[in-house]
Amino acid sequence: MSNASKDDNSVSSLIGVLNTDGATIVCVKADPISHRLEVSDGTSGSDNGPANALKDGNDVSTLIAVSSADGITPVVVYTDANGKLLIQTT
């Protein structure tokens, strides 16, 4: 499990849940030059995760989003093992 990094103002970095097990917390990575998030663009996904956001060892919550189906239901956000945020472009 990874803990979120914090800046000098104690703001936490982004953390997500590993897509392969739904339990391991992974730090989301960004390119230090362009400041772009590292992403993995796929055509399908899996539901290996919890219904609620997980918390790291410092009590920082993982990312959640709202469902595209109803705009209300919380959905855990996945990453891959390399810290790439999982997305799907259409």
C-alpha cells in the first residue's frame, strides 16, 4: 500500500485503487515536465474494488467519482500498477 505524498502546505497527492485487486492503494503519477497525468486508455474495465473510498495509512481517501449512469452513485477510481489513471476515451 502507498501513502499519499503531501506538499509543504499539507495537501495530499492523488491516490487510487489498483485495478487488479481493488485493495492496493497506488499513487497517481504525473509527468514532472508537462504536469500531465499519466493515463492508461482502455476499452474495458473490471469491478474488483470496494463500494467506498479506501484510506491510506495516514487516513487520506482514495479518489472517487460519480457514476456516468446516474450522476450520483460514488464509483472508486482505478489505477494500474505503474500509477497510471485508468480512462476510456470514446
